[in-house]
Amino acid sequence: MATLVQVENLRKEFGNVRALDGVSFRVDAGEWIAIMGPSGSGKTTLINILGGLDTPTAGQAIVDGTDVARLDEAGLTRFRAEKIGFIFQQFHLVPYLTAVENVMLAQYFHSTTDEKEAQQALERVGLGDRIEHLPSQLSGGEQQRVAVARALINHPKLILADEPTGNLDEANEEIVLSLLRELHAEGHTILMVTHAPPIGRLADRRIEFAHGRLVRPAAALKPELA
Ligand SMILES: Nc1ncnc2c1ncn2[C@@H]1O[C@H](COP(=O)(O)OP(=O)(O)O)[C@@H](O)[C@H]1O
Ligand SMILES: [Mg+2]
């Protein structure tokens, strides 16, 4: 199996807070990993560094052969557009764009927009009848499904999902999780932050954080021990 994500001795300090305190692990292409651990343990910081939204204080985060911290602003924009699909707890849709325009914005950053393809992505997440709705006209679950469509539209190598069901009711949680299951079955690599053990058990492997460190470092490096 090819390694898609390689994290080596990653550190991140915010002033005197050590958000990540020497984290190392690898993820093979096609794996679904659950990042677990209590609030404040560094999970979001890790996701942000892997996605090029933040930079480490020390150590390396290599995604698909790219050392993310070495990219300049233009390189980061291209990296995010081409390799990463983000799903955030707070959806982060652009409020004045319709559902289909939010998906097309991701296409725009990647290459060229294709409204038909963006509509098909929304149909796939069950929102074929909400294409022209603004985020404020959608429920939380529907907004998160738009975000999933946006995350998929460029066929990213890596899907980074930070508590993707943290703000959803049970029915929408089930819809988003079954979409993640489908993506995994199609061969996508998924790093999903959750603190819900039943959701963590859907993943192939769990990596557990406490105080910016891995709880069982060996398991993170050797899938057969996890
Ligand atoms: N931008 C920031 N500035 C200062 N401290 C931060 C910042 N982001 C995160 N932290 C701190 O880093 C630690 C890890 O945060 P985070 O990665 O968000 O944890 P988690 O996602 O596991 O809840 C926390 O103590 C948090 O307060
Ligand atoms: Mg977090």
C-alpha cells in the first residue's frame, strides 16, 4: 500500500500552548482513519496543518509526496484545491452563494466551473431539489451535505473531516456517515475527527490524541497492531 499521509514529529505551539507535541503517524492510500481524543487535544490543529490552513512550528506533514509547510501561498492554494476535500463542523459555506454556486466555487479554484457537474454532485448528496437555495434557507444537515458535495467535486486524494456530524441531528448524521462510507468504498482516503466512539468504529483505524500527543504511538505507525 502506498503511503498518502506521513506525519513526522509534528509540533505546533500557540504562544506557550503546545497544541501538537511531537506527533508521528502514517496513513495508507484508501484508509479511513478516525482521529479521536478529548477537546483541546490537538485534533483540529493537525487537520489544519495537513490541509495547509496552518503551519507547524516543527516537524513535517507530507501529503501525497508534498511537504505542505514548504509551499508558498500560490502553492498552498493549488494544493488545497487539487488534493484536499474539507468538511468542517461549522459547514463554512459562503452565505451569499447558492448551493450550486458554493460547489462551483471549489471547481473555480481547481480549474474551470461546470454547473452540470456541480448539480450532479448535489443530486448525489440528495439535494437535487435545493440547488438554488442559499445556506440560510437550508437546514444544518442540508448545509453539511452541500459541504460534502463541495469536498468531492474535485476528486481530492484526501478528505479531511473535522467533526463532520458534530452539529447534526441523528437523521442527518446517518446521511453524512453513509456518504463517507460510500466515499471510502470508492477508495478515497479519509481522516475524520470525532469524539463519538460509535462513529470512530466505522473507520478502519483509530488514532487517539491526548494533550497534543498520540496515546498509542506504535498503533499509529503499524496498522496491524491497531
Ligand atoms: N489559534 C490558536 N491560538 C491559540 N491557541 C490555540 C489556537 N488554536 C488552538 N489553540 C489551542 O491548542 C490546543 C489544541 O486545540 P485544537 O487543535 O483545536 O483541539 P481539538 O480540535 O482537539 O479540540 C487547545 O489548547 C487550544 O486552545
Ligand atoms: Mg477541534
